[in-house]
Amino acid sequence: MRLQLTLTTALILGLPFATFAQDVPKHYPADYADVIEASRSEKGLTIYSNMADNNWAPIIEGFGAKYPWIKVETIDLGSGTVHSRWEAEKGSSSRTADILVSGANDRWAAYGKEELMEPYQSPEFEHLPDFAKPYPGVAVMSADPLVITYNAALLSDGQRPTGLASLVSAATDDAGTFDGRITTYDAARNSFGLAAWWNYMDVKGEEGWDNLRKIGPMIRGETSGGPMNEKIATGEYVMGIAVSGITIFPRLEQPGGEILGFAFPDDGTIMMLRGMGIPKGAANVNSAKLFMDYALSTEGQTLVGKGGLVPYRDDVPEDQVRYTYQGIADLVGEENLIVAGFDERLITEAGPFVEKWNAALAGN
């Protein structure tokens, strides 16, 4: 009966039936065609994210080929700004985001607790690990590594750290080279940095804090990965610790990229889970559902990888992307991955953590 009704609707509208059967996997619900059809009367898709155009390009091209009537606009913002802008706009008549994507995991934890996202159950969830769906309405788009980046012209092979512990050793042995020339995300000023370093210290404990105190006065914090890498390339910094991999990987392939190098920290590679959600009351909710499902599918995750992010589905072809979650685990060892998720303690412990962070950067 469902097939007959759908075909009748298609004929009435003068649309080919293939529109409704366009590569929809067998495990999708029988009424998925209704979501596709409802998206046709919507007004495109607006996404607020902390991702650049080059990160988005492959997946938007793939999604556009599948749903050509949905125009996708992405607005690149800082992780915290993704949320503060949407929060300021959501109660007004302004056009705002239909999808949010960011690494501000404290905000995702708050949204999950407050049920601010559409509790959409993607049919792709059954093929994803448990960490992909931390709260109703909150999904994981990618699992991106935070790496060590360095200026290869300014640091000899022996000076290039392989982890936080080796950085402490190199910096304390040669303070003249490293003092004031180490950078990272400032956990006191940046939601992404807070999520990264909170998760790192949650695993490493006092050992991690002791190491940070030893080099804290040498660190100058930043709020964005792009400027960190540019300042490393110019020699203002000699290296960065816990820098987002998606900001350095494309940079290596650009003119001047040969001056930069990177390493996955051998004593704890932070894997940042990048949250994604459809706000309740989104103007184009059906288009947003289609996009979320596509981003979580095997094809979508492969294109996420082609855009420089790290897919985490175990059926993404490793030879088609730069890295996968499983590939990085093989490189550094599963035991050396620190998965930065959406723990509610990011909310309750943020204040004391920032105080301890600021003290550590002062060497206390």
C-alpha cells in the first residue's frame, strides 16, 4: 500500500518515482519518502559550524547530487560562537541555523540535558558506535585528533616533541627556544579548548597537571587553530600542542606547508567528538534530517573524511580518506586515545577547572 500511494503521489506531482527511491538504504523506515517530499517545500538549509569551506565542500557536493533542490549554506564560526549566535537568534524572527555543528562539547552536554535539540532518531544510528549518540538529539559528525604541530625549520629532529611528556623535557632543557613560543587552545577562553583539556586531564590526572605547570609560563594561548598554524609557520611560535588536526592537515598541502610538521601525541592523542544537532523549531527540519542521515551514512562519512575530518564508521574505506578513527588507533595504540566526549562534568566542573588551568599556565 505504501508503494502504491507513493507512486500515485509522484504521478500527481509529475515527478519520477526514482525521486523517492533514490538510494535510500533498506534499513530506512518505510515512510522516509515523506521526509524527502516534505523537504521540497522548505527553503534550503543553514548550518552554523566551526568548519571551513574546504572541510564542507565534499559532503555538500555529495548531498547536493542526492537532493539537488536543497541549497546548503554553511557559516564558519568559532565553536562557542556557533552556540551563542543560535541562542541569541532562536527566540526572534531572524533566519537561524537548521543544524549546529561544533566541538563545544560543554554546550552539547547542556543541550542534551535541557532537551534543546530535536530528538531525531537517525536510521544510521544502528550502524554507529555508542559514542555517536550521546544524548537524544545530539549526534557525532566526526572524531578529530588533536596533534602536535611544529616549525620544521626551527626545531631539529631531536627537539620535535612526540607527546606532552617529551615536550616538557625538550622545553625545560632549552627554555630559550621554547619560552613564549608554545601555543595551544586556551581552555579559559575557548569552549573547544575547555573540552579538549578537561578530557585530557580527566584521564591523566596530576601527572598531566604537573607536566602542564612545568611549561605553563612558556605557553601563549589562542582560540583558533588556523592562526596557531600560521604563527608557527612564520616562527612566532615554534610549536603547538593539542591543535586540531583538521586545521593542519590541509595546510600541509598548501604553498609553504613543507615548513610545518605534526605528530600524534604518543602519550595521549585527544580525539574530539564533533557534535551535531537539529534545534527544536528548526525552519527546515526535514532537510536537516536528510542532511544528518547523509552525514552519518557510509558515503557521507567518507566525504567527511575527504574534507579533512576524521570519520569513525568502521566501514569507511581507509584508502579514500586521510585518516580514520580506527587507523589512528592503530598508529598510536587504542590505549593512547583520549576520547573527548560530552560528559556533564564539563558543565559542573568548568569553573574550578579554569581556575586550575590559569594557575598552571602561571606555573602554580
